[in-house]
Amino acid sequence: MRRKRKVKIIATLGPSSSGPAMIRKLFEAGADVFRLNFSHGSHDDHRRNFEAIRALEDEVAHPIGVLMDLQGPKLRVGQFSGGRIELTAGARFRLDLDPALGDAARAPLPHPEVFAALAPGTELLLDDGKLRLRVESCGPDHAETEVVTGGPLSDRKGVNVPGVVLPISPLTDKDRADLKFGLDLGVDWVGLSFVQRPDDVDEARRLIGDRAAILIKIEKPAAIAHLSELIERADAAMVARGDLGVEMAPEEVPGRQKEIIRACRLAGKPVVVATQMLESMVHAPAPTRAEASDVATAVYDGADAIMLSAESAAGDYPVESVDMMDRIAISTESDPFYQRLIHALQTQPEPTAPDAISAAAAQVATTLRLAAIISYTTSGSTALRAARERPDVPILVLTSKIETARRLAVIWGAHSVHTSDVTSFTEMVSKACAIARDEGLAEPGDQVVITAGVPFGTPGKTNVLRIATVRE
């Protein structure tokens, strides 16, 4: 099973895409990784979908990644008498800890940590930024605000505090229970929401250890301020454009998207572009031309993966959405300008033997027009180094750890195969060439470049480069 593109596709599962038959259709349409969104659905729902993914993986004999996405803290106003109110620009509006039902003059905001971070002049956004308040005065249990942008406000609508670092852990009690469930289940990636500072990643790492890889969701401006530190601590990053666009002016989001992609590529960490990529396909069988261009832009920028959310989880055309994303990606990567654009960013190898060999492998493959780069890896680090070079040829990853193969399902250009360790140079070459041939990455007579570490099976010890010819 070989994809015709190098960028990967993440499909979110939900009411429109649950069950073995639908998951199989999504995989056949192009999904490489499945996202379990723990903001919705029960543990039983997620377990059934997880088991269906693993059964499909066994059937097709190809590693499939599973990303659990934690909900994170959700800041919301309380309830109103009558269920909703109308806010008028210029009016005064009070937020406080009093649980009494709200009215046109005040509303409960049951989050003391928000009041602790406020100051006069701070802006509050309600209902995904549709309404805007400015703090006039505040205390530990209240805030007096002026309505800057008015409109209807109903029960339990979300609250955002842009430009302010809130004294809140990214992991709620619900998240901790969900995390334990997901890790026991065996997910490959954990999506961490509400990341504001490097300590947030450290907190998650202490709970997760090496049981799963951590993907941080860049959805708050505070995270941009600590971008390099966050990327260094995490295993991957996501450009969560929906939430980022609430707390940031819309015109700023495209630039931040490119900034995050660039930072991840330079660090050799995978980067995912997400949210509203094919939004119109929630209810329409085809995307707008602007959406197709949006997907293509992420591919041109060299993102490792592109993600579908509501399109595949709750839309009317989940399979068609994956198929469309697959087609756009294939078309974009076949553009003569594609290679020129992704190579416009020059990544520099670290002064280590593994980095030097991975860079050399990409150069050799390009210069000699080889069929593939083949990387033996235990931890996955060799494959990450190979992918950072964005080589013109496929990257065949051979690993004895199925967990590594699954995590690498999100990596640009990586085609992973779970296989046993080798014990000699002769076996290394013959097995690599045979698998490249059987997986459709090379034909008899083609040449490939192989990287590995000696002693074999030792993580992080890539120190061998070998050019070999594929035999019959």
C-alpha cells in the first residue's frame, strides 16, 4: 500500500465516520492517521473506533496512526434567565463569580483564574470572537466591562482572553481521565490543547512519558511567543487555525502559519495544518476554489500533514472530503514548482553523524536519481532526519517497533514497514531492497540508498550509508 503523495492526511472520526466499514473507506480514500476528538463522544465510542482501526491495520498490513486530541480547558460564561440576552455596543456589562442567572447587565463567569489575570484595558472575546468586551475595572471575583462589539449572547458560550497568559493547566480533570484511557488503549499521539508556555508541555510529558508522542496545538498567541521552546519540548506541532483566528486578527493567521511551519521544519519536527481546510464540504460535495488553494498552500509550504475536522467527523461527505484532499495534494506535489518551493527553506544538519548521513543520503539520492531512501530505525529519529531534508524520492522506513511505525504515519514522505531487526550487512541490504521492491518503491535494476546504525537495533546510532541495486 503506497500513497501517491508525500504529505499525510489526518481524518477526524465522529458521527459521520464511525464503524469499521466507514473507517476502511476513509483509509482507502487516503487517510493515514485517524483523530479521536475527546471533546466529543464517549470512551466506549472511542474504544470501538480504535479497535476498528487496529483491525484494519492488521488486515491491510500497514501501520496506521491514531491521534487522541484532548479537549483542554474550556472557559465559558454561565447561564441567563431566558437562555439569552442582547449586548449593545457602549453598554456596561459585569462578569462575576456569582452563580445566579445572568441578564443584560451581568453574567456569571465561573473561572476565578480569568479574573486573576485581568487588568484594565484587557479585551475579552465571547462566542468565538463575535462579541468583544473591554475591561474597565476588575477584582479577584469580578470585572466591569464596556461592550465594544455587541450582539446576542446565549448560555455557556466560550470566552477567550487574547494576549494574556492565564494561570491554568492545559490538563483538566477530564483531560487526565481521558489521557489515562487513551494511553491504556494504546494511542500513538496525544494532541495537547491550550498550550501557553513550555511548562505546559513538561507537565504533559511527566504524565505521558514515552507511551505516546506529544503534538502541541498552537492555538493561542501566548504560544507563538514561546514557539522555539515549545517545539523543542514537543514531538510535533499543529497550526490550529480556528482557535488561533479567534484570539488573533484574521489577517495575521497566514503569516503565523508559515512561521510555525518554518520553525518546525528547521527543528526537524513534524507540523500539521488544521481547521476549516475544506469547510464547505461539511454540507457540499465539492470545496470552493479558495479552499482547494488553502490546502495546496499548506502542501507547498512543506507541512507534514493536513487535517480534516468536521468535514470527516460530522459532515455529509466524509469519504469525498478525504478523497478531495488526497487529489489536491497529489496535484500540488506534481507541480513543477513544488520542489523549488519546499527547497527554498534550507535546513542545516546538526554536527552529528546521524544528521550528516541523513543529509548525505538525500544528496546522493538526488544526484544519482535513486529510486528511494531506505532508513532502518528503532526510535524513528533517522526517519525524521530523512524527512527534514524533503528529498525528491520516497523514504522507506524499516523498523522492528510497531509503535514507531505508527507514529511515523504523520511524517512527510515516510512509508513505514514493520519488520524484524537485521543482524548483518548482507541481510540489511537484501531485506531493504526486497521490501522496496515488494512495496512498489523500486523496480529490479533500480538503485537505492540505505542508512542504518551499527550495532544494529541501537537507537540514535545511524552511522552507515550504503548504495545498493534492487534484484529480481
